[in-house]
Amino acid sequence: MLMPRFVLILLVMICCLTVVSCNLFKTRTPAEPSQQSSNYIPPTDASLVLQNMVNAFQDRDVVNYTKSFSGTLFSFEPATSARTRYGGELLNWDKTKEQQYFENVKNSLQANAIVTLTFTPITSTNFQDSCEIGTAYTLDVPHTKASVTKRFSGQSQFTIVRDPQIGYWYISRWVDIGANSSDSTWSDLKGAFAR
């Protein structure tokens, strides 16, 4: 009889010590998040691809920006005036170059600078697994490169395709068009920050 009572007392003491020493019921200070929250929206609709581009510029998020582009199919046709200015910089433009220029732009921004991108829809033609979107855009980039303007405007024609496996939409083709030959277009931004 003595042994079971001793075991019971020993177990109660161990439980009490465990509860007291581990602070099991004490709340802790929450840890700071390791990264900022993301405004990425799964592109289940073609229009969400453009919204993700807007969000990526606001968030300065290279990863989310490049998620907007198809990996193997993506091609970019620069505005004529920018092609003349930047020549080889804009040749054979692909997703890797798209990522590099965005990273370079991001690195040239001051800490409190706000980038704004606005799209104004012009046309949209929907097909079962693709979409053609024509849009006017204005992109304000307060970078630190002295010789490059900070406002870019023009029109873009996007071909956006749906991945049949996961149902998400991606830009496969982008044609940039300058509204006026004197305007700086998105192509100029890409050419200026290609390296």
C-alpha cells in the first residue's frame, strides 16, 4: 500500500513542477513577421494578372511581378521609339530580363518612394483559354537615375493565356505602343534599367 501512495505523490509533484517550470499557460510576445504581407491574388481571371502587376509595383515585390509572366512562351515587343534608343538592350526580351529590370528599378528607389501604376482598359476579347487586352497605362517611378524620366505612359496589348493544369492566367505576349513619339514608354523604363 505504501508504494502506490508514494508513486501517486511523486506523479503529482512531477506534474506540478512541470506546469510551474514551463509556464505552459503564460502568453508570449508574438514574433515579428519575417516578411511583409503579399497582395498577390491568384490569377483565376485574366484581369487579375494586371492587378497583380499593379500590386507588385506598390509592394516592390519581384517574385510576385514575375509570376505574371509565362515562363516559356513570354515575348515582349518594345515601342518603336524605345527600340531606336536602346537597341540591343530590348532584343530577345524574356522573363529573365523582365525580372532583372524590375529588380534594378526596385534597387534604385528610395525607401519611402511610392510607385504607381494605373491601367485604363480599352479593349478586351475573351476566348476559352486566352484573352487579348488592350490598355492605356501610366507608370510613375520615383527612381534615382538622373538621366531617365520618372513618368512612363503609352498603350499595351497583352495576350494572356490560361494554364490548363492549374487554371491561372499569365502574360504570354506584350506589345508596347507609344501614344506620342515624344512620350517615354514602359519600354524606355525597361531599356534604361535592363542592366
